[in-house]
Amino acid sequence: MLQTIINALKVKEIRRKVYMMLLLLLIFRIGCFIPVPGLNRSNFEGVVEGNDFLRLMSSITGGALGQGTIFALGIGPYINASIIMQLLSVGIPALERLSKQGEEGRKKIAQYTRYVTILLAIVQSVGIILNFASEADAIDTVFFADKMWIAGVFMTLVYTAGAFIVMWIGERITDYGVGNGQSMIIFVGILSTAGMLIAGKIDAISTSNFDPLWDIIVFALVATVIFFAIVYVDLSERKVPVQYAKQIKGRKMYGGQSSSIPIKISGGGVMPLIFAFSILSFPQMISSMFWPGSGFDKWWTKWMSASADGTGSLLYSFVLCLLIFAFSFFYAQMQFNPEDVSKSIQQNGGFIQGIRPGKATEAYLKKISNRITLFGAIYLSLVAFIPAIAFAWASFDLVNVFSTTGILIVVSVAMEFEKQLQAQLMMKNYKGFLK
């Protein structure tokens, strides 16, 4: 990967895109340190640290929520809006037709996603403000003429505008940078949180206390092993061989070649985990923000939410695994449709040896896809718990950063970034060859 980055930086066009991406990410990180007027930062941070869900959101945003800054919501509303639009595109025929209309359809869906993002940002802002309003001295009402409703309206506007700016930065990174902008923002947020915590441990090292140093060493070893295992599985795939028959058109002969259909074990990537955690965390988010301390909030926090070490009760683990399995098969159907693949093979004169074209090929591909998805779901279920337990054993302070979705996002984004750089280099080589 390091060699790929070095080769990419030697090309002027790619270097310009990388610099643009870094500039936009720098703007995002600067916004994560601009406080919202009227907030008591220390009290605000204390409220976030006392809430498991808000603490997790703060770690994903690079500590922006805990510090009460204008980018407190981060890219979360846009990610949730994208997930909602993906689900609706499958269930609503009109949106499904839009998704198949090429570039124009994707532009309309992107516009609808922006509208949903603003709506979700407003809802999350109101929920956070109502939660903080019950805490003493979290909001400086003197700044708002002792009127809480003015403070609520002002902070809602600021947080919603901040979420929209972060969404805009992510889209600009996608357009003018390298890779997916939203993924890069989450990636930088997680690494920033981990960097600040590691820096705090380094500062705690003294001549009489070497425990933080040993924590960092053990944590680095565990992280290396887990990263290697995830990359190894993530790159694994099953290749289905396809043979194309020879066709004579005019005086030329086509076909007669062999190819393969790659089916990845974790074709859905981190999405099944994000879906599962989003569904389980949504009731906790609503209850903790609007009805904190209620009977439902206490029950859900005890039985249906992750504990501080990233694990939870047996009921929570069981429901989480069920959701991961369900969303793994759901997302696998979205990514790989055996019926469409079978039709494409048949139309191009191809066939799988020993399998008849048409329905038999579709059933064969569906059988392989289901088996691979099953192992992928088991793999994601293990990733949902084992890294959290391992990191909690290595360093309890860092478990909220590199656990479950965090570790998969870091690995997936890093690998996708390398693939994008390789694709850019390949396109540059092709252009040079054509010239």
C-alpha cells in the first residue's frame, strides 16, 4: 500500500486529487474544534461521557460531539439517510425505477437523500438539546436572554447547518478527491479519536509509571493481529468459472474464452453491521434523548445495549447476531442477483460447465451465494464481539474506538483507498498508451 501511495504521488493529476482530499479533511477537522456559542464545554462533555450512545457517536465524529462543536453530528445523518434510501429503493417501485435510470436517476435519489439528511439532522439536534437541557449548566441560558426556546432554535440551526456542511465536504471529496468522501470522513474521525487517546496515554507515561506504555504495546500487537485477520478474510472470494462458446459473425469468430465470477465472502462489507447496530441503537437514542430515566430506557440500556467493553447481555448478543444474519442475506441479494447474472451469462453465450443455462444456472449461483453469505454472516458476528473483547483486555480506554464497526470501517476504507489509487494509476497508464 505504501508503494502504491508513493507511485500515485508521482503523478501530477493524482497528486492534485490527494492534496484536495487532504485540504477538505483538514477543513472538517478544523470545524471539529470550533465550539458552539452558548455551551458550557466542560459540562457538555461530562453529559456526553455519561451516555453510552452519545459517547459512541462522539468517537465516530472524532470527539466533535463531546467538545460541543459545530460539526457535532458529523456525517451520521447523511449515512443514516443513505441507508434509509437504500432500503426504500428496494421496497418502493418508484424509487427502484429511479435507481435503474442511470445518472439522472442517481442524481434525483441523491437529492432526496439530502432532504432526508436535513430532516434527520433536525431530529437529532432537537433530541440532543432536550437531553442536555435537563442537565444543570450544560447550556448557558444567559447567552440566550434566559430563554431556553431561543437556545434550542439557535443550536438546532447550528447543528443542522454543521451536518449539511459535513455532507457537502464529503460530496466534494468524492467529486474532486480519491475514494468515497463520507467513508473518508468517518475514517479520519475514528483515527483522530484513537490518536488523541493514545497521545493521552503517552503523556501519562512517567519514570515511576510504565503501565500506559505496556498498554500501548499490547494494544498495537492485538490490533496488528486483528487487522491481518480481517484483511485476509475480506480479500477471500469464490470464483465460479464460466466458459463462453465460440460464435461466428460474418468473417470473424468471437468467444471461446473462459472467465470467472468472483463472489466475496463479505460482499456487503460493513453494511450489515451498520444496519444491525443502527436498529438496536435507535430505540436507545430516542429513549435517552426524549425520556431519560424512564422504565423503557432503563430496560433497554440493561438488556439491549452494548456495555462499556463493547459486549452486552446474552439477549443483546442473540438479537444482534440475528440482525447481522438477516441483513447479510438482504445486502447479498442487493449486491449479487443470481437471476440477472444468469441472464447475462446466457445472453453472451456463456455457460458453467456441468450446469444448464437458464434456471439451472440461476439455482446453482443462488446456492453458492447463500453458502458464502452464511460464512460471511458468521464472520461478521465474530467480528462484532471478538475485537471488542480483545481490545478491552489490551486497553480498556481504546475499546470504544476500535471495536465492531470502527475496526471494519478503518480496514475497509484503507483498502478501498488503495484500490482507488491503483485504478487512477491504471487509467493514467492507459491514457499514456493511447496517446
